[in-house]
Amino acid sequence: MRDAIEEAGRASLHLLSGAAVAILCYLMAGVALFTAFLTVTVIGAGVLPESVLLLRRLAGWERRRTGAWTGTPVPEAYLPLEGPLPARVRTAVTDPGTVRDLVWAAAQLFYGLALWYASLVLWLPALMVDGVVTGLAGRPPVALPLIGRLAGLGAEWSRALLTPTPSAARDAALAARIEQLTATRAGAIAAHGAELRRIERDLHDGAQAHLVALSMRIGLARRMYDSDPARARGFLDDAQTQAEEALAELRHVVRGIHPPILTDRGLTGAVRALAASSGLEVRVSVTGLADSSRADTDTQAPTGPLPDADTEAPTGLRPADHRPDDGRPAPDGHLAPAAVEAAAYFVVAEALTNAAKHSGASRASVDLTREPAALRVRVADEGRGGAEAGEREGSGLTGMRRRVAALDGTVRLTSPEGGPTLIEVELPCVW
């Protein structure tokens, strides 16, 4: 009997909140009439999108309330209200979700209050009947559960009215996908622009400066060749040194476009090279990928800096004679395998760079896992954490997110204060 009373009380609270929603729907009806009047007169057309957003919030509250009662979330599907005012007004009027919410609000006006009133009327006779049935006959309550059924009935009606149709769900999913692709394209363009500026800066400050000095020394050597051969030979020696330095700078720029080790040794070999040069004790675990060395290796290189991920951000393409049968991603017509490997390499490089420079960690782990339709990268360190709070626009973590998002991948960063830091990346790929 006590359990039945508690359950009926919980159902009554749910019905009471439904009655409150019904009262808000009454207020929303006045807002809708006022908005319709202003829209017809044109002067208040800007109020329509805001009113629709208000209606969406009210319907969202009902979805959450219904999902909490039934234990099953109620999906929603809306077209985004974005862009200039005419486009927003047109979307607000043509969105099937707006019509669906209006129908629900009109129905909630009646059944929200009606079910609440019915529960009030039912309480006293239910207590009397169940008191006799349970107290004298020793049988389970039969009347109090009816209040719970009223709450369930209201939840079923709300779910039926607020669940989007399959076509509306597809349209909303398509709109959300377009919005996501627009954002990732903007991020990819920004990352590409930053990469071009970095290459231009490296060429201007490095190779170009050496080539200018080389040209000047060759010119001086030509002028002094007849009058002072010894000094001319000195200028030629300097020119040779400048040429070697220019070649080193060009090799550095080429590595920044696409690290040669990624082409020569593949992703597993390149990641092991990063681990060996990180200055940390790094455990590398490879599952499902071709690996000429052990699947689990502890590498430590106390000397030698870790290649800067910002400097060696891989963006190049693999040579055409690359064989796709060595455990690397195979071409699928949609996603270049070199792009997947390059993004994974960049994630590992950036994560190990941050761990070596900022986390204070002495150990880290890198896990590469081949899955049926994805490549999963997991990098963890035992440092002080706080990477989430330190992430800012233009940082290496932002660049990592942009590169992964451009390939339709996902990044999950967990780095509480005090550590540890965990970066999990999933890159879609067909093998």
C-alpha cells in the first residue's frame, strides 16, 4: 500500500507539471495570435522566428518531461533558424516541426489539465477502495495504480504528438549535416591557410635567406676570380656552405608538408619514431595494423627534441605506387588513406609534444587500433592535466580538432586538473 501511494504521488507530480505546461500553452496561444497579427501586418515579421524558438523550448521541456517519465527519450527534429530575417521567417513557417508543436500545444491545453483534474477526483475514492482491498482482503491495490496510468496516458499522447515523422527527421538530419560540413569545411580552410602561411614563412626566413646569401657570394667570387683567386675560393666555400644550409631548410619544409618517414615506414613506424624521440617513456600498442616490430614496445629517448607538431603537420599525399595491402587504409573513393594516416600522425605528434612540454609527465602511452570502419588513436599521459582549460583558438589542440573534423572524425579530450590526460580520436576509414 505504501509503494502504491508513493507511485501515485509521483504520478500526481508528473500530472501537475503537465497542467503547468498546459497553462503555459494557454499563454503561448496568446503569443501565437499576437505574432500572427504582427506578421500579417509585415511590420512585426521579425517576431515570428523568436516565437517559434519559444515554442520549441516549451516543446523541448515536454519532451524531457515525457522521456524522464517513460525512460525513453523523445527525439526532436527542427530545421535551423539561421541566416537573414527572410530566410528565418521562411524556415519558421515551412518547418514541419512548427506545425507539429502547434498541434501538440493545442492538445496539451485540454488533456494536460483534464488528466490533472481526473487524478484529483480519483485520489480520495482510490485511497478508500485500496484501503479496504489491501487492509482487509490482503490484495494488491487496484485503484491507486489508475493515477499512474493517467500519467502514462498523458506521456503517450505527448510522445505521439511530438515525435517527428520520418521525413521530417531526415530533413532535420540533413540540415544538421550540412551545418556540420559547413563548419568543418571552414575549419579545414583555416587550417590549410595557416599551413600555407607557415610554409611561406619558413621559405622566406630560411631557404630564401640562404639562397640570397649564396647568390651574393657567388657574385663576389666571380668579380674577384681574376684579381684575387684565393679570396674568391673563400667566397665559393662560403657559397657551398650556404647551399647546404638552404638544402637543409628545404628538407625541413618538405618534412613539414609530409614527413618522409610516414611514406617510408607507414603509420606504425612513424609513430614509433615519434615515441623514440619524445624524451618520454612511451608505450606503443598496435592492434590490427601491419607492424614489423613488436606489437607492444617501451621506448625512451632522453635526448633529442620531439618534432614539433605545429612544424611537421602532415598534409601531403602518398606516392601512387603505395601498396594498400600492408595493413594501411585502402582507397574507398571518399577518403584518401594518406589523409587518414597523416591525421593520425598529427594527433600523436601533437599529443606527445604537449605531454613533453607542458604536462610534466615522464611516461605516456599510444594505442593504434584498426576497427572495421575506422582507425582509433588513443594517447594518454600521467601529467598534471589541465589541457582542456588551456585549449584556445590557434593552439595545437584546435588544429588537431580541425584536421580530424575535416575527415569526419571525432576527438574526445579528457584532462582534469591533476591529470591524467587522455585523447581519443576516431577516424572513419574503409579497409
